[in-house]
Amino acid sequence: MSRPYAVFVGLPGSGKSTMARHIAEIIGIESADTDDLIVADQGKSIPEIFDDVGEPGFRAIEERVITDALTSFGGVLALGGGAITSAKVRTALRGHRVVLITGSQEILLERVTRNPSRRPLLLNSPDENLRRLRSEREPLYEKVSTLTVETDTRPPIHLAREIHAQLAQDATVIDVKDYAVHVGNHLDHRVAQAASAASSALVVHPEALTEKAERIVREIELRGVPAERHVVPSGEEQKHSSELIRAWDHLGQLKMARDGVVIGLGGGATTDLAGFIAATWLRGVELIQVPTSLLGMVDAAVGGKTGIDTPAGKNLVGAFYKPLTVIADLESLWTLPADELRAGLGEVIKCGWIEDPRILQLTKEPEKLLDPSSAELREAIISSISVKARIVTEDFKESGSREFLNYGHTLAHAIEKVENFTVRHGEAVAIGCVFAAALARECGMGDRVDEHIESFSAVGLPVTYEKGNRQALVDAMFSDKKIRAGRLRFVLLSAQGKPTIVEPTPEQIERSWEAVKA
Ligand code: NAD
């Protein structure tokens, strides 16, 4: 599934097709005009279709062609002038970036009378008809548009550059020490730009991201850099030494030099593996992380931890290795399975608890957090990355505050281990955070247990854990890296809500189980 970079709407003569074409050229992607898609679909010209089936017949064909393009075309799309009169098209446009081009009657009239044959509705009395279309359609354009610009008499490329700058600004850039995380929509060209100084590129990705990987490879090659794809198994299976060796072999065939770049495109498992491949090939080549799962965006790809698993445990072999840049393209979330999106919210809400109460407020509208097109999810992602960015900038190698990011993780890791990693990480974190809140209550640090339960269960994350045997969980917690002198150490929230490290007594731990019992 792909979605257009942007959709242009406007009255006949507004120049929406020209704008779409210019912007596509600036970025290096395709453009399409829905009238041309209809002509290709029907094998007839627009006036012939009007003659054969009339305006209602034409609108029905247009509706189908547009709703298809909105879920399959990844370029810049210009919509036929009357398309938005269809309620179905207006609904299908929700969540898209829709640019409305307006213009004075004089400018539009001059343009439409230059080429009347393409515009059957304006053949007679163009001035009067254009005024009528304006009064009928302008309120509908305004309803669907997310950006409005006014066309003028300058060469169209000037306006196109202005619109492109506005659309590109749409990405938020968050600074981490020495690199930046870009969050926005349709950012493949940024990945290609970041790779354009390299002598070669290898895009490491699982099967599910093939379409996006192909687009990225095309865009990199357009900039004169040889690029190839390297497909890895999905999920944890790829974090295996055999996959590392396979990737090294591919890099050898590609003859990747020190100025090459490895691109990790996928969930956290892929960015972990790709990061370690980049860290080890020729003792380190550039790395671009392109996380495509919510967990990857807010956690795994930010912070420079890379690695693979061994039979002795998860993430036992790895390196701290900083990427050149991280590019979180929110478009990826459209193909992410719903349960993976929900699980990623576990880490997002955890960030709310340790540092950013605004994220907790956002859980009051859970349906928005579960909607890939919502401004609320985008805000939550940016806020979570900002929390992680601030903490890892302060403590890259986890000798101090970085431990706070492990809020809820002592029990979460134990659950994942006991369940043989069949429970998603974010789900385990949700249960672990409720347990941490119960421990804090036991330790006299304030009672926020119910608020924790509410925040995670609002988005459908689990807050109780009934399976598994308690002793196995305790044993698994004792293998946690925060253990010191045989005492379990937890990140808990103080009475003021600040994260701090606490060593509860075995009795306090025992009494806290009650809070997560099913
Ligand atoms: P994952 O990488 O296994 O992805 C989950 C599933 O979603 C996979 O099947 C993947 O192929 C698929 N997928 C991802 N993006 C998709 C998309 N846009 N469309 C369709 N399918 C898509 O799991 P995850 O939850 O993203 O990450 C978990 C991994 O991250 C674990 O290995 C964990 O150890 C690691 N991690 C690392 C850090 C770190 O700091 N390095 C932090 C947290 C987690």
C-alpha cells in the first residue's frame, strides 16, 4: 500500500496538474493527473466519456479511480476539478495532505480559455460557468484541504518551490547528540539525500518492506549512488549471527568501501541488526536508520544501541554505534499490523510516565493514538523521541539517567523471557509499568496505580499477567542487568513523579504482585 505524497485540488485553470508535476520533479518522484488515469482506464478522452455516460457516469468512474489511487499511488496526485463533489472522495481524502490552489477569476479564466477542449463543463460561457463552479465547489475544497495557496502570474516553478518548502517543513527534526531524527510523511527522498554522499548503499529490510525498499533504492540510484536491497527474515529471527555473516557476504560482493552506507529499514529487530552490520563492516561504515514500526521509531532506532541475540540470551552481542541520521516516515505506519502499533504505544506511554505528562493526556483519546493519520499520534511520537533523545544525549552509555528509560522493564524483560518472547515488548512494558507503580505505592512513594492502569488499558494494552509461574519470573528478574549485590533494583517514580532507582524489600515486591494479578 502506498499513499500520495500530496494531493492537489482546485478549480479548472488553478494549475494543480502543473504544480503536482513540478513538485514531483523537485523531489524525484512520479506525478499523475486523475483525468489522465481515467482516460487510461477507459481508453477514451474526457469529452468522449461525457458524451457516452454523461456527468453522473463520469463521476462514478472518477470516484473509483481516485479511491484506488489514494491507496496505491506514492507520487504527487492532481485531482480533477469536480472530484470533491463526491462525498466518497471527500471521505477518502481524510488523513491525506491536500493542497488547495486558489486564484482570481481573471487568472483562471485566462488559463481555461487558452485550452477549452479539455474542459467540457466550460465550453460555453466560460466566465459564468467558472463563477458557478467556484460558488459550488470552493466550500468543498476548503473542507478537504490541509494547505491553501494562491496562484499568481509568476512562472509556476516559483510557486511550486514555495509549496514544496511548506510541505517539506512538515517534518519535525529532533536533535540527538551528533545526529538528528526526522519525523514526517513521505520522507524517502530524505533517506536518499542522506545517502547521496556515499559510494554505495545497502538497504537491509524484511520482506514486508519490499515496496518501500525498492522506492528508496530507486531514489538513491537517481542520485548516482549504486544501491542494493538485502532481505532479512522478519522479527527476532534476523538478529542471529548467521544473518550477520550473510550480510557481510553481500557487502563483500558489493565491494562496499569505508564511505559506503548501510540503511536499516524495518522494525526494531532490523534496525538493531543493520546497526551492528554497519558497526562491524570495515570497522564501521555510515548507518541510516529508517524505523518502520512504532517501537522502532520511538525506541530502537534512537540512541545508538545495536546488536544481535545469541543462544545465551537477547542482545548479548552488540555495539553502541551512532547513525548518520534517523528518518521516521509516518507513512510506514499504514502497513504496520494494528497489534504492532498498539504494542509500540507501551513505550510511548512509558515516556509519558517518566517525563512528559502531555503524552498521558493524549491517552484520553485512545482512538486517535491508534490512528496512523492522526495529529495526536504524530505528537505522541515526537514527544517520545524527544524524551529518549534528551536522555541518551545526557547519558549515551547507560551509566546514569539512561536507566530511567527502563521504567517497567525489569518485570517486562522477565515476562518476555518466561514467555519465550511470544509476548510483544510493548505489551510486557505496560504490565511492568503497572507493577512498578504498585511497588512505588508499597515503598510509600504515592499511589498512581489506577492512573497507570487507565493509561495503558485505554489503548487496549494488557495490565495484568496471569500466566507463568511467579518463581520463574522472580528468577528471570534476578538476571536483570540492574542487579547489584544480589538485590533487585527498580526504576520507580518518586512522590513528585520523578524517576529514581529503588531497591525494594522482598516483602514489598511480594505484595506488589496483587496489582497485576488477573
Ligand atoms: P520487529 O522489528 O520484529 O517488527 C515487528 C513486525 O512488524 C515484524 O514482523 C516486521 O517485519 C513488521 N513490520 C515492521 N514495520 C512494518 C511496516 N511498516 N509494515 C508492515 N510490517 C512491518 O519488532 P519491533 O517491535 O519493531 O522491535 C523489537 C526489537 O527491537 C527487538 O529485537 C528489541 O530487542 C529491539 N529493541 C531495541 C532497542 C534499542 O535500543 N536498540 C530498544 C527497544 C527494542
